[in-house]
Amino acid sequence: MTENEQFKIQLEVERIREKYSGFSDLSQYEIIMFALSKIDEREATLTDGGWKCPACGVKRKERFSHCVACGQALRRAKVDIKEFAKSISGKEYGFSQFNKGEKQTARENGFVIVYGCSDDLMEFRGAIYDEGGCYGGGKVYFNRDEVCQSNERENYPNWIKAIWCGGEADESGQEITWTYETEIPHETFMIYENGEPFCRGIVFSIEDLK
């Protein structure tokens, strides 16, 4: 969990303490469990004006599972990983590679997006937010929380091998700059640079990690 996410949780805990009398002495864990018990089983629905909160009717451009207007927590919609990979495929290489909604969907569904950046980095987004060095290709080791940044790999049982200009081609027969190999079950997606295949990225579920 990032510092920003921790800060948002703390803000929500304080909001609940202020809203409900008698909650001032409860721990953060007890308040979070209370909040979970109050989740509305409905989801935000897509309308012509954006994603609509079923509790208060406020609309936002991006899909959400917590309404900032009324404070209501909503049921998180499960997304099929194959469909998610398809939805992010075909983008042009750039910063930021994925928009806020795509990264939020990945986090909420436990998906990890892996793709290449420049000529020396393997980027992780979604349920893991990190990066690993792989100049010229090579293996990057990681666990459910972070990427290994040293040679001490005892606590990093998962790996992805980055392949730089390894001869793999896209559907049009053009060579892909970055491709990957791993034992982790995954789906793939494409990133292009000036119309040419730059990276065949992968998406996997954090539940499939050791």
C-alpha cells in the first residue's frame, strides 16, 4: 500500500469518527470493519453523464467504489482479467502509460500490469507499484509487495524474464522490442511506439503469486 493510499484510509477513518458518536475510542481496524459492514451491495452505474452513485446520484467521469460526495462504500465490480488486458491493449508508449481509472481497476481486482519502459526498466502497476532494472534483458524477482532491488532473493520467489529484441513479432510480423517470459499465469497486451510494436506486456493476478 502506498503512502497516498494510507493517507486516504486515515482520512476516511477520521471522517467516520466525526460522523458517528461514540467512535472516538475505537481503533482504526475496528472502524474499517464497521465501514465494511456498511457497504452498499450496489455498484456505480454508467449513465450518459458519467458513473452514478446509487446512494446519492452524484456522477463522476471514472468508475468508483467509494462516493466522495456522500461517503458511501459500494460493491466493487469484478473484472475479467482477459477483458481487462484487451481493454488496455494498443496504446501508444508514453507517460503516464495507463490512466487513473485503469490503474484503480487493476488495484481493486488484484491485477498486476507489467510492461517495459525505455531500454532498461520493467514497470509494475496495479496491485504492485514498483520497477526493476533489466538493461539488455534479464530476470526481475519480486514478491506480493515489491521488486527485489539486490542480489538477496530469498524473500522474492516470483520472477519475470525480460527479453530485449528477442525476435518475437506481432500479428503484422514486426519485431517487438520488449517481451516477457514467466511461470505466472497471465494475459498479454500490446504497446506501440510511433505505430511500431514496442512491448508485449503482461497482466496477472496477485493471487497467483507465491
